[in-house]
Amino acid sequence: MTDSFSSPQVARALLEIGAVGISPDEPVTFKSGVESPVYVDSRRLIFHPEQWRVVVDDFRGRWERGDFDAEVIAGVETSGIPYSSVFAFSVGVPSVFVRKPSREHRRRIEGGDVADRRVLLVEDMISTGENSLSAVAALRQAGGIVTDCLALIAYGFPDAAERFTTAGVRMHTLADFPSVVNEAVRSGQVTPEEAVIILRWLDDPYGLGRR
């Protein structure tokens, strides 16, 4: 299940700081091998306090509304950690982070004990969902109860949604890509023609390399 809620304020904040790149003629290649005409550098947010505040306030508003029932907030190494730590601090709950699988670090959960505690996993961005669900598995192996994952933004790949459903995890986002694209068109940062290319790619993210 995916939470389709999307905040136009968050989409606007990302665009204001130049965190969204559009390059339909020179697509970027993700680690998964997927070629994309659009990318998000969410790490830029922490350098821009005004827009960072928009994101934190949006998260806190959803927390206070009761969207999440968690005792611990966990971030995924490394890009998810700024979000999870600030979100947790803003609502007054403990925070941990989940290391990526590594030979050097056998223990993947750092910061505290999640056993028998409800954990909200926080990511900056979800594409295929594999990294997020690896973190979910690590948290569950440590005894944590994980039913929800929140990301700043998700590409909305159909197979990612299927993976989350199979794992029994609800995916939530503060913004989705159609909202970001629509806001980019409204502000003149993206042409309607470029928007069509991006939205078509979102429907078939693995097809760009075949064209």
C-alpha cells in the first residue's frame, strides 16, 4: 500500500533550492541500472534552513495528525539519517539508524534497542525500494515492529510498490513526482513537453534505455 498524499509545499521547496534536475536528453543512471530523465539531490535541503523547515513542519504535521504510530524513528544510512534524526527530535521520540550490509559492521542497528518497539523507517528517496526493505529486514531481525516507511519523495515505480506490499510495509511520501513535475511546469522550470517525457518515464521507468 502506498500513501498518495503529496505536499505542494514540499515539492516547491525542492524546486526552490535546485534539488530537482531535469535532463531528458542526457539521462542519469541509477545504481540499479535504471536510466532517468529526472533526479533529486535531497542532500541540498540541509543547506537551506527555510526549505528544510518546510519539510520538517510537514512531517510534524502528519505525525500530530496521527498518520504514524511509532515509538522509534529509524533512518537509513547515510542519506536518510538527517531526516530521521531531525524528525525524531521534532516530535520527541528516540532515533536510531540502520547501516547498510557490510563486512566491517556486523551490527546494523545503531543508537539503541528496537526490540518489541514500533519503528517508523525514514528515507530521503525511494526508487526500487530494495535499500529500504533491506533496512526493514534488519530492524525486524533486531526485534523491531515495522509496518510503515516514510520518504521525502518516491519515484513511484510499480515494482517498488509491489515489494512494499509483499513485505507488509506501507509506503508514505511527503511529495510525489507528479506533484513535483506539475509544480515545475507551473513555475516555468520545466516545459510541458519535458513534463510529458518525465511522466511517461514514470509509467515505464525501465523503458528509457530501450528507446
